[in-house]
Amino acid sequence: MASDNQAPLGSMENPRKFLDQDFDTLLEECLKVGKQFSDPTFPAEQKSIGMPEDPNPAKAIKWKRPKEISGDAVFVEDATGTTDICQGQLGDCWLLAALSSLTVHPQLFGKVVPSNQTLAEPYAGIFHFRFWQYGEWVEVVVDDRLPVREGRLLFSFSRTRNEFWSALVEKAYAKLIGSYGSLKGGNISEGMEDFTGGIAYSVPVSSRTPAVLWRSLSAALTRGSLLSCFIQAHSHQEVGQVTADGLVKGHAYAITDTETVKAGTSEVLLLRLRNPWGFIEFCGSWSDKCKEWEDMDKSEKERIELKLQEDGEFWISADDFSKTFDVVELCSVSPDSFEEVDTSTSGSTWTISEHKGSWVPGSSAGGSRRYNKSFWKNPQFQLVLREQDQDEEEEEDDEEDDDDEDKIDDGGEAMTPEEKKKAEKQKLRAKHCTVLVELLQKNRRQQDKIHFLYIGFHVYKVPPELQGVCLSQNFFMTNRPVGRSGPYKAQRGVWRKLRLAPGNYIIVGSTYRPNQPGEFFVRIFSKIRNTLGVQDFTCSSAYLPVSAPPVSPEDHTKVESTFDKKAGSDDRLDANEIMKLLNSVVDKDLPLETCRQIIFGEDTEGRSTLSREQAETLMSNLRNLQSIFIKFDEDSSGSMNPFELNMALEAVGMQCDNKVVQLMSERFAAGELQLPFHSFVSCVTRLRKLFALFEAETNQEVKDRGINVWLLQFLTL
């Protein structure tokens, strides 16, 4: 049992045990019996590789422990460094570039790679590592059996070939994701976030001058940010192409340092980069083989720890960097602005709110705003911003702030138009809260393929009269969002930094197309207290019966004729005869079971038959349900999806919570997304009965639990 003062589960101090494997317990057991650990949850088999087996027997994979691969194997030799990591036969440069960036920050590195791990005695072949996963830290235990082909490590390895920490980190991350194959291809930001729990974002290199970019990157490194960069590949064929300067297109590089050096009477701004391959380096000015280094003082070379060797690490000038690279990826534990060069003023505290949710087809997977009939069914999160920021000096502008159409005359005739505009923007900024919203989709790496959905989010201001209630389709069709993540993107996460006035908001996260299942994670950073409400408000279900039209003369005549011919001595019809009567007036045949449900839905005093008056009312109601069904079956498919069902039920007078609609869809559509007419009739019949029974309920405890609990309890029966 955890003690009262134990850190929360999922924190860095008390990480969740992946697959319930406790490192200390397993290590003790292995040492006690004198055996080396063999992990049954990630076995030394092809399924852990996650890729097709090579048919060539000479290329068969063997699993070996470090001491079987190298006679002088060590976990870490001297100290960890960027050159410890070389990419093997796996397309995970995104992960290894992030890992290279991590080695620059020992404190962050120690969070992922716990200290006091060694291949020396007492040795049990077991290691553990920690990764951030959607709001919590997870500890992953692995054995040290590594895949080997033709005597060499198949995947990540160290340049010295006898250091194994990077190969074991890669294995632990592969286990967490599913297999080695699951690591093929990715965005550097994924690895950065999972190594730090921070916020990752991209900056176009062209958005800043070389000197400004260099200063910003230097400040980011000082703040403990992880940095990487890449050259955009404009086609699949360009990925992996080596430029004339020795740089690889579509390939992730780690940015590990920035320095200024003297070249004659001037100073040159330099950046140090690392190619995870461990070879193929930049060959332009200030590269390992250039002449600029020959004229530099030895002390200057020692100061920047210059190493002129083929290890994948090289220096490049800020000017050449800006000419060559397209995008810089940054990840910071704190979402402080990328613009904050003066780290002494960047100590503002942030609070964080987090929540997990899911998109369920037919229920809460409503798609983008393009699908206005289902967008409103997406999970909604209530965001309450209570106070404006105290820090009013940030100069970063957001996309929404660019549309500054309000111009207020503050009486400052002496001010120039530019000064007026700047003063007004500062005035507006002072009245806003700074928030950073991030939406991450979960578990989209499966075996040897990645399947990221196109995702995005929208933020809406909620007026006082609608706070705390369900927002209808009409709200989203008549109100524009005050913030958004931008274009939908097929990547793990999207984010946006916003400035919003204090008040109540709704955050709606969605996939681009409706009915795409998935899990997601939302987190919000703000400088002032905020509240992130629970996923998808529980909307109270209710029933206000909509009067059906009166019985038509034709239907009255048909009922009279049928009863005169078929009714028994009690002047009532059984389910078979009711089925024939109803099917004579509706376009779609109702099965006998549906007719039985209809009969039991009426007040029959325990009998399985209907009177003339009940049959007439039923026919009128049925015609009304048919017209509603046709109206909301917009594609004329003869069936309705759960989104259409929800609107059809509202037309009947029934307002139902998302969970109720989802359960009804599964209950009456036999697990299919589409609901035929007879199932719609059964659904309405069942709901009418349950609403009536709840209304008649006299137990106050039952009433206090609410109609939703009642419906969810009895709809499963």
C-alpha cells in the first residue's frame, strides 16, 4: 500500500509500471537465483522486431547480450554524449535525433535514463527507462538481449561499438510503442515530448534573420530546450538525398550547441549539429575539413571542444544554416515563448490542466466543422479563465491577434499612428489570458505502420446564458471560434498559443472526417489559474412528447375494417394482426418482434393485444415516425447513423445524452453504425416507456440519481 506522502502515480518520482513490471522486484529475484533476466513481455522473437523476416539465412537475426557482442561492453563509457548514438537499419532518425538533443541536458537525461545502471557485477541483464506518455511518466523494464545481424547490432549503436545505453533506450521505447517496426518514420517532436513531457513546436527558419534565429536558439538551449532541424523534402524521392554540401534531405539533425568564434577581426555565429547516422557530415564553411579552423587559436578550439573527425557531428555558420535548413523543432518543459531571449525574465509560472477522451464512431466522432450536422457531437471541454495575465510584456502575436480591426481613440493626438497601434495592442494584451492548448492523438503507431488521423481543435466563447449546459448544433452553426489549431494535420499533436479574455470557453477536439475512432489527450498551459472541465458535458435527457397528427379518415376506416374481420371476442388484435395492419400503411415492413415491442410499450394491462383506439393512435404515431425517419435519413439509404438518430429523437421530443444515444445505437442496431426504420421504431418505443416509468417512480433516491443513470441501466436489459 502506498504511503500518504508518496508522490502521485504517474509522476516522475512514482512512474506507472509499464505492463506491471517492477524493476526493483525483478532485479532482486534475478540476483537471488543467479540468473539473467529474460523479458516475457517483449521476447527475443521476430514479433518484437515488427517487420518481415529476411528470407536469406545469412541475414537471420540473433539476439545477444552486450557482453556477447563486445568483450569490453559497458553501459556508459565515461559520460554520455551526442556521438554515443548512431542509427542502425531502422528509419528512426526522428527518435535518435531527439535522444542526441537530450544528452546535452544531463538533468533531463537522468529522468529518462536512471543513474546507477551498469553491465558490471552484480549483473542481471535488466535495465529500466522512463518515458512521458500523455500526462504521466511510465517506467519500462527491458532485458539486454539486442537484435544482431552478421555480428553487429541491427539497430542503434555507439560509435565506439562497446557502449550500449542508446541501444537499450531504443529497445525500451520500441517495447512501449509495440515493436521496433513501429518506430519507422516519425516527427522529431514525438521523441522530444516523450523524453521531457514538454511542448514541442516548429519554427520556419526563414521567419527570422540568421542572427535573430541564432540568438533565439542559444536562449532556448540555455533554458533546457531540446532542438533539432531538417531540410524539407518536396517529394518522396527526395527523402534521403544528399546535397552537394553533404546534408541529407528529409532527415532529422540534432542541434546541440551554439557558439561565437573569432575570424580575424569579426565574430562568426556557429551552430553545432549532429547527424544520427554517425557519418555523412556538412562539408561547407566551418565544417570538419574546412580551412577556417587552421587559423584559429588552440585555446579557442579547446573552448568549443572541437573534434575534427567523421562522427556525424559538425559546425555550421548561422548564415549557411539559414540558407540550407527549412524547419527548426523545439521542445521545452515550460511553454515560455520562443522569443524570450532574456532568461532572467522568463520565470513566469504556468499551471496545467489535462484530460483524456475518445472519438467514438456514431457518437462522439463528429468530424470537422465542414460536417455541421455532426461536429457538435464531438467531445467538448469547458475551459474557465479566471484572471488576466500579470505579465504584460510578451511580444509574440498569435494568428487571431493579427485581425485587429477595432481602433479606439484614447485622446493621444500627439502619438503617431504606429505608436497608437502599439499602445492599443499592449492595452488589449493586458486584458487577456495567455493559454497554450495541445491536442495529442494516442496509440497510432501499430506494428510496422503509422496511421495518424487528421486532427485539430477549435475554441468557442460561451455566453453567460449557455454556461454549464450542452451546446446544440445551432450554437456551432451561429458562432465562430475565437481560436483554432490551424489546418488539420496528420501528426501526433497540434497546438496553438492563444490570448483570450477571462471567461468561459469550450474546446472542441475533432478528426477531419466523422466516424473515425481514436483516443486523444488534451492539455492546457496557462499563466493564471484555469479550470478544464470534464470531457463531453453530461446532457440531461428529457422527453416532451410532440403531438402526432390526428388519425386520417382512411386510417380510421382501415382500422375499423380490420378489427371487424380479425378481432377476437374481446375486440382486440394480437401481434400478428397488428403487424399486418401496420405494414399496410408504412413503406417498410415491420418484423413481428418490433410489433411485439410496440404492443408492450402501450398500456395493455398485461395483455399482448391492442384495442381499436390504441391501434388508431399507434398508426398515427407510426406515420409520424416514418416522416421523421425520412426527413433525417438525408442520404435516402433507408437507415440512419447515430448522428441522424440524435436529431430524429429531438424531433420526436426526446433529448438524449451522448452516452444514451451511443448505447441505443449499439442496442438496436446490433453493433452496426446504421439503424433501419424498424430499429428506430423499437428505439423510440423503448425510450417512451422508460421515460414514463421514471416519471412514475416514487423512490426519491432513484430520482436523485437522474434520468441518465436510469436510461443507461435499463437500456441494456
